[in-house]
Amino acid sequence: MNNKNKTLIMVVGVLLVMIMGVSFAYFLVGVKIEGNGGNTNIQAGGLPLVQYITGDNKLEKNNFTPKDIIQKNFKIKVTPTKDIKEVTYRIYLKIDENTFEKCDNTNFNEVTNNCELDAQELIYRFKNSSGEIIKEGDLTGVTGEIDITRDTKIQEVATEYEYKVEIEFVDTNKDQNHNINKVFNGEIKVEFAAKEQTVNDIILGLNAKTEQPDFSQVATTDEGVYKVEDGMYGGYSYYWRGAVTNNYVKFGGFCWRIIRINGDGSMRLIYDGATCHANGTSTSDSIAVASTAYNTSYNNSSYVGWTYSTGSQRTLSGTATGSSFNYAGYKRLYTDYAPTLSCNSGDVYTLKVGLITADEVEFAGGKEANNTSYYLYNGQAYWTMSPSLWDGSGARVFLVRGSDGYLYAGYVDGTYGLRPVINLKADTLFATGGNGTQSKPYELID
């Protein structure tokens, strides 16, 4: 039977839902706002004008019943300046009230209320002037802001663009009493937006070093960004080391720190909290989940496995309950000081959310020594996903120690924090203006 640390999986899964359920943050140039409601004009300094020009911008209905649709036809007017012909704007839906709810275990009853679990009962469709659907999505239970589109136009003169938004109460042919007569009130919004930058744009501005740092020493100063061949993804990987101050990212309403950019252009991030924290800051905010065991069982070497089957853990053909031994990472990181970005094929996982590896900690400037200056220190103890050793009676996994940032081998049943790690796709776009600093982090564009 395949087993996992259920506690670890559950809390990481909860975080993923939390991340994906919030609005993305945007960096926008300083704007001047004129007017109100649907006739708001938004202009940035001497930059082009973007204007919602068709009546009011409200989308609202009380007492919804299945198959009801509310819609709005509207126009956007883009006015370039003498010098700036390329204009980027963002259209989004600001939801003021939405009482629709998902059919879930709180209102599902197979006998009396056989609704469709997790159904998309309130949806939106965004169409262009030809009636083609540009984007559609689920609004059931959603509040806040929903990004509809972000577009760039190149024009010599003022030009109008027509769009349509529809919101429908979908008939699921099931019992929908939990949403009958519900309410939706929202507004269509438009604003001038900064042009995007790509991962490659970020790489070009890094001035990365090509030499290898001394991994036998902790990195307590800002050593910058290093370029190294990537044996896992091919090409080159770029990793941040020491007390760096240019690896902040805002995503999903949270702050993250860049661990590295992989050889395929994807970007690996570690959670830093609801706000961005300066290096050396001791804060529990940068721990997503506190005090959880890596595995509640410790007395078999298989329990170091991120996944394992009874009698063996991934990457090993067997397990031990007697003689002690070290895993390859122990010698690599504690003796040879030779961290790697490569993995054996059996160590590769395709996950939505994971943890940092011990090798990545050493790349970043940590080792089996105190370091409260590098960007991974946060005054909290947290797990890596790398096995360390079997000492003859207990399985141990590497963790970053809270008191001093030390790369330590902790027993798997110990309770330490989680700092989730995610990968952004290579085609991710970031708003222009961010430079990775705490005050101007890179900010994602949806």
C-alpha cells in the first residue's frame, strides 16, 4: 500500500487552494483618475488615455433563477499620445456582492437535495465584437476582483473597441435550491496597465556570475546570482545566494523569494508570507504551516521518503531498521560541499506544491553552520524534502533550524514548519516596474 505523510499532504493542499483562490496582484504605474462609475477615465502622467465610454458599468441582479442571464455591451476608447502609440489596458470585474455558493457537504443531501457537488453554477463569458468568447470562468462563491483580459493596442488615433460580458445562472438539471433567488452585483472596470516583462528579461538584468562559490562557507553577504549548467532541465540555471535583496515576487496575494530560475525558464519560489520580509527577520508569517511532522513514524528508514511503500522508500531498493547509514545528500552537503541541481529519475515528482531541497539551501548560502543573514533564514525551523540519514533507530530529514539557520538533520517525527515551494511556468509575465526588491517586487500578470 502506498503511503504518504497525510498531515504534510493535507496542509500543503490547503495552502494550494488558498493560493489559487485569491486574486493576483498587479503593479500599475501611478495613475490619474477622472470621473466616476462607468465614465471613469484613467491616465498615467503624460501617458495614453483608456476610457470606458458606454453608459453605466453595472452588472447586477436580484432573485436569480436557473437559465437567467445578465449582460453588458460596452466600449473601450484608447487614445494614444503624440509619442506613445502602444497602449496596454486591463479589464476586470469588481464583485461587490455575490451570494452564490457551491454545492458541497454543507448543503448536499443525496435524499432531499441531490445537487451537483462543486458545480459551476454562476459563470461569466467575455466576448469580442464578433461574439467570440475570449475568456470564461466560474463565479460561484467568488468575491473580490476577477481579471477578464489584458490587451495591448497600437494605434495612431483614438480608437474604440467593443466587448460584451455575460453572467449566467447555469441550469445543472439537479436540485439548485441552495442558489435560487441569490444576488450578484458587480462592476466592469478598465485601467491603464504597465507593459509586461518576461523571465528572459529578468535574466538579462541579473549580471550573473559564472564562477563557483565556496560552498564550504556560509554566505552572509549579498553574493548575487550565479549561473550554472542545469543537468535536470538542460541549459543554465540561475540561483540567488546569500543576503540577496533582488529576489522578491508578489503572487496570489502573498510574497515569495526566488530560489532559482531553472534551465527551461520556469521559476522556483519559496513562500515568504503575507508581506515581504527583509533578510534576517524572524517571523512566523513566512511559515505557511507551523509544527507538523514530516512523518508521524520514525523507526524505519523508509520514513524519510517523500513517498514510500511498506518496506522501501523511493530511490532505494530496501530499507533498514538496524545498522546506521547516510544518504547521498549527507556526504554531498556535509563533507564534499558539492550541492547539485540534478536528480535521479526516481526522485522526480510532478507536484503542484513541494518543499525546498537541502541542496538548494546550500546553493543559497546555508550549511551545517549558523547563518542568520541569508535570505532563507526567518527565525523558524522548517522542513526540506531531502533525506539525511538513518541512525540505527530513527529516520532523519534535512531541515533549516530556526534559531540559527543551520542545515540540520532532524528526526522525521519532530514538528517543524512548512515553507511551500512552487514553480512558475516559463511563459509567466511580470508587470514592468518591478525589480525584485522588497519595495518593488516582481508582480505577476494573469
